[in-house]
Amino acid sequence: NRSGNIVPGCNLNLPRHSLEPCNTAARQQEHCYSTFVSSSSRKIQPIMTSLNMRSTSSSSVLPEQAGMMAVSVEGLSPKVQDLHRRVKQFIEENVLHLEQIRTERLNRPGVNKWEVMPELEEAKAKAKAAGLWNLFLPLESDPGAKYGAGLTNLEYAFLCEEMGKCILAPEVFNCSAPDTGNMETILRYGTEEQKQTWLEPLLEGRIRSCFAMTEPKVASSDATNIESSIRREGDHYIINGHKWWTSGALDPRCKICVFMGKTDSGAAKHRQQSMVLVPMDTPGIRIVRPLTVFGYDDAPEGHGEVIFENVRVPVTNILLGEGRVGSRSPRGVLVRADPPLHASHRPRRARSAVDD
């Protein structure tokens, strides 16, 4: 109930992109039935766990024994179970061994680490041919599952967990950030011209993208702090800004940037921000350097510090319209949806290291 207490006999309807129980169409929700230990006031503590990941330690307590919700692959639809099996098998047979090839290549003297591995491109072609492609796209963004698999967050999370076994796996299935958020943003809010020019090659895996939001001088998770400017001049926007941690900006395949800045600093606080599509070969874009995390630069994708100086793009490159993104999360509901799913890659990677 609204107080957070368990009501015996109830089920939670959890639609994609939502953390609150609500009524939705059956195809857009999960019916998660839970068994709870008797308690007068036990809080809901949902956790997602796969049966094959449960600890064998004698001191461990299974989620259902502790009164918490347990969701396993076996409880999902036959379609999702089959996808999970195929993704798992594909990674084991076609992707895992590429990590060793990648490590050896990056450690080879004189190698250009910013070049794309041909073996990785071959694996992507195999995954695409096998129909294991764009699995991240939800049905509400992609009616009829024209481009993706039409999965919910819960269903897709189990595939993310398997992809997390290998650092290269998400890209192999065209399910790696920042492309996933950028693709869904353009699919939801882009014009037909924008979709044809940028979405189609992204969905096909012919190009990659970056998302320029974070800035060095402000706490950029709050989009109202953004200082970069997007100023209209006739039929063009003039873009100026200093961005960093722009993931994917150094990738040689990165052809388009989703840039966030202010179109009207005098408007209401949440109506100042806009997003514009900026081709990466536009004059005025300068990549300063790759930033590192614990000494790693994540080549060939990288996290770039990027300067935008008097960058001119047509006004038709704006997404949704001026001041239309700040009233919600920067990428619609995507900011709520993407991080947990991409973060689910990491625990599985750690688990794989332990298992090995």
C-alpha cells in the first residue's frame, strides 16, 4: 500500500520505466507474486536474482526465505527464456575469447588502440544475423518490435546480466551506452529526417554516437546547472560549450553527438534546456583528450573532454523543440531506465571473475 506495507494476497504491476505500482495493459507489465514471512509491518524489498547465482554458503538466506521477492529466468515467458539461452550461448561461443585478443592487442607495442577490432565487427555481424540485435528497445518505443525484441525492463535485465560476463558483449548485440539512450531518444522524439539520417545507421550498427551533457564546472547530473549555450542565428544554432566525460566521443565510428545546452537562459528554470543533434565532423568541435578511470582510457571508445566553439548546425537538428527537455529527465524517461540496466552488466562481470 502507499505506506509501504505488505498487503497479503496482492500483486505488484511494475510497468517498464516505472518504480510505482499502477495499472497498465497486460503486455506492458510484470505480475510479480511474492511470498512473505509473517510480519505486521514489513517493507517491500524487491530483489532480482537468477537461480544459478544464489550462494551455496550454508549461512546464506534465500530471498524468499527472508520475505523478499525473488525473480528468476524460469519465471519469465518462454520467449524471454529462449532469448536468454541464445544470448548466453552466443557470448560463450563467439564473444568471451575476444577479451584475450583485445588485451593482447592493446598491450602490443606500437599498436593504434583507437582502431576498432575486426574480430569484434565479425561477432556483431553474426549476432545481427542471428536476430540478437537491438534487444534494449522497449515495445512502447518500438511498437510491433520493428527494430528490437519488445522486452520490458525486467525481461531485458536478465539479458544485461549475461552481457555483463564480458566487457565486449553489450556492443556485440548493439546494446551499449551511450548509443542505446541516444537511439531511443531519436526514435521517440526525432523527426522523420532525423531518424532517416541518424537513427537508421545507429540501429544497423554502421555508426556510433556520444552524449554531451556533463561539464567540468558544474554538477551536471542536474540539467538545470548546464552552462553551454545553443543560440539561434537565422536558420542555424550556434553552439558553445565545454564538455567532458563524453563517452564514445573518441571512437572513430562516432558520427553524431546529442548535445545538451541552454537555448534561453531567461526562461523558466526547467524550460531553458534543449538538445541538438551535432555531426561530429562539424567545424568547431575539438577533442582535447581522453579521460581515464583508474588509469584506463577505455579505447577505442573513450570518455572525451570536448570543446564546442561556434559550432553551427541547422535549426532542424533540434530534438523535440526548444526548452522541451528540461521539464523532464534529459532523455525523457531514459535517464531512469538506462543506468540500472547498464549497471547490471558490472556485478555479473565481477561474478564471472569469481567463477573463473
